[in-house]
Amino acid sequence: MIYLKMDDLPAFTHTPVDEVSGIYDRVVRTFYAHTTRSLQYGLKQLRSLYWGLKDAEPALTEALKLDLGKSAHESWMAEIMWCLNDVVFVCKNLEAWMRDEAAPDIPLMNQLMRPRIRKDPLGAVLIIGAFNFPFMLSLCPLIGAVAAGCTAVLKPSENAPNSARIMQHVIEQSLSPDAYQVVQGGVPETTALLEQKWDKIFYTGNPIVGKIIAKKAAETLTPVTLELGGRNPAIVSKHADPRLAARRLLWTKLFCAGQVCVSQNYVLVDKDLLPALTHELGQALQEFQPKGAKSNEDYSRIVNERQWDRLKSLLDSTKGKILYGGYTDRDILLFEPTVVQVASADDPLLQVESFGPLIPILAVQNLDEAIRIANDTDATPLAMYAFGSKADNAKVLAETRSGGATLNDAMFPASMPTLPFGGVGDSGQGSYRGRESFNCFTHRRSITQTPGWLEGLIDFRYPPYTAKKFKAIKQMADTPDFDRQGNAKKSLLWWLLLLGGKGSVASAGARWAVLVSLLAVGARMMARVR
């Protein structure tokens, strides 16, 4: 096997803007040819994509190293294996997902119309990827679009140009060019794509661009899935294990140098646990990077100078105290993981999504204060991390909102293909991964079929309207199981089972036991009388 290398590929070049409309027309025409809808077509495309990625594995690893300084370990775990596993998972389940579903909770009369839910592809879709995980965040949505029977145009991030050009090569070699195309470029090319009338737009990135895309999509009533970021909190209660919390939270900031939308943006820790947590962070940092970040070949670099400058400006603006790290080198885009103890929730490190290896820590009086600060800082972050007792974590879940949540660990929900991944509120809308990727690009189409012999039973709907027909319609109304005060009403059978009382089944059992005892006493007395 001769594996593809980056040197075998042409340089990254922008797609000419005047070609965008033709690319759009091509995938739209293919969708209306209806060839992409079949199960076998989708499976063939996905299987071909799998082997295209597998054969290009060394080039994928090389591209990620060139674009982000990612290690082979991270590249395999969170990019290459992730995409390959998604293809395998979807292929194994696609036939079942595509089947019509029986409509739930249908009354007996309506069952005669054979109500069912059909899975129809949405049409020609646009997918706009991100730079931090260029393969996973571009190809996983594409996998869902292919599985659903859509055609698609993919616009990878221009900020990861080497990943973008290998992605284009793999797609051109693996997928049908009539159905799946890649457009390369930046703002002008993306703007030209947004001028077209898509059946769905899937965007991963920041909220500022997300608003622009949502506004443009609204002009043509195009549905969107927006996977955005957020100021994700980590809440460490006084009952947490400081060593576990430190190691697991630090890992999320070392991974891709913190350029991860679901990594924590700040840490709120109970004041009593602050000394232990900061000590363990120092210990973990020494263990994970014994020679420092600069000498660690597995530690990623910031994607470009613009993002490095943004992070440096953010670090310079804090009023907090640097506990660990702080070393930076613009020439090699190095930004050391930096732990900063801040004194206020108003510190810039909490108020802005860093999207980098900054770890601000704020001590709080108690769990209630931590929850209040988290809700005030960002009411709908993409992720939420809670470290503490079972009761502490349950309280955090009950009193916060987020796209996903992890208890006593970090980033796990995003790694499971059976769990939907997506934001809520300002962190996005819609979800994908596994079956949700299929659902994301699918319309659930309700279908009924009324037999001709049923005409006599439904003639009440036809004019002329009569009192008899009106009575028949009124008899079709459901009877409420609640009274005028909103209290639930129990059936006669339930009243008899509870012996006219209220409460649980256990209390009813006690009443039945008393009743049986009384009946037994009465029976014995009757026997004596006789």
C-alpha cells in the first residue's frame, strides 16, 4: 500500500467566486435526479469515504501537524479515528434509521389510515467547517448528509489550509462529484455560497459569524444548525477530589492547546478547596509536561498569529495572578498553558471565551454562589463540568442549562456517537453525531393513507352539516383526566384499588390489609353466631 503524502497534492487555492453558482447548480440537479436517496447509494458513498480516509491517514496526520502542531496521538484520537468510527457506526445502522416509523399514540379509528413517518432527505445542503478540528468538524456533518440522502457542498476552514486541501482530495477521489463538492476560500467564497438557496446550512464556528449566517439564511427561510462556542464553566465543590479535578480539567486545556469549543473557559472552586486544587494543577502540569510546553512535541500550537495575538491581549488584560505558565512565543505560535487566579467574576478571562490554554480560577463561598456566577456569565454555554458529590452535581444540573454536561470529568459527551452533540441558546441550535447526524439532514414526513371502504364512517365531515353529524364529531373529543382545579382525576377502578383514599400504592396496600383483617374478624364472628 502506497499512502498519500502532502507533497503529492496541489497547493491550497481559493475556488473562483464565479464558479460557485455552477457548483451549486450541479449538486441541486443531482438531488432532483433522486439517485442519492437509496440506501445502497448512501452505503456505497460512505464506504468509499472510509477507505479514502484510511488510505490518506499519514497525510491527514501530517496536515494536522502543519496546521495546528497536533501530535499523532491527538490527531488519531479526536480526528481520524473519530471520522472513521462515525462512518462505521452510520453504515451499521443506516438501514434501520431509514425505515418508516409507526406513528405513536394513534387512536384506533385513525389507525385505519395507516399513519407513519417517512424519512426524507432535506435536499442540497451547505456545510461550513472550523479550523480547530478540521476533519472531524467538517466530515462528521458530511457523513450525516450523505446518510440522509442529501447532496452537499463542503467549505472547510481556510485557517487550516493543509487539512482543507487533503479533505478536498479525499472527497474528490471517494465521493460522487455530481453530488458532493468542496469550495475553498474565505469570506468572499463563503459569501457567494450564502447567496444560494440551500435546503440546510450547517455551520461550526463562533457566535458572531453564526448570527450572520442565521440572518442570511432567514432571507430564504433556510433552516440552520449552528454549532457555536460558549463560556463553559467548571464548578468544583468542596466535596470534589482535587487531584482528579485538576488532572481532568488540565487535560482539556492541553488538548489542541485549549482550542476546543467544549473545554472549560473558567473554573469556580469552593474557597476551602482552592489551595488543594491549585497545588494539584501544578503537580499535574509537571507530570504532563515535565520539560515544559516548549519542549513538548505533543503540545499543539495556536493556529495563526491573529489568534495568538488575541490570546496574548486577553492574558495581558487580566487583573489576576499567574500561578503557573505564562510563557509565550509568537514566532512559533507557542502559548503555554497558564493558570491564573482571578479575584472577580468581572475579570476579562471569565467574560470572554478564550478558546485557548488559559485557565482562570475564581474562589467562591459555596455552591450556590458558583451556580449564580455561572448563570450570570453565560446562561447557555455549550458545556458544563461539575466536580463534587452526587448531591452537588445533581444541584448543578438542576439549576443550570448547557448544551451538554459532564460530571467529574471533561468532554466525554462529545466523544460518544450515540449521544447528540449541540448547543442551546447562544451556544447554538440543532445537534448531530451518530443517529442525530442522520436526523439533522432529514425531514420527518407524516403520511396517511385512507382506504376507500372507510367513506361511510367519515361522511360526517361532508356538507350539508346536520345535527346528527355534529353530534358524531362531538363524541370524538377526548375526555380530560383532570378537574377544573387542575387536579388529576382517577378512574373508578383506581378509586376502588385505593379504597377511595389518596397516596401511594403502599398506603393503599395497608388499607387493603386492614380491610382483609376486618373481613376475617367478621367472618369468624358470623361463624360463632351460626
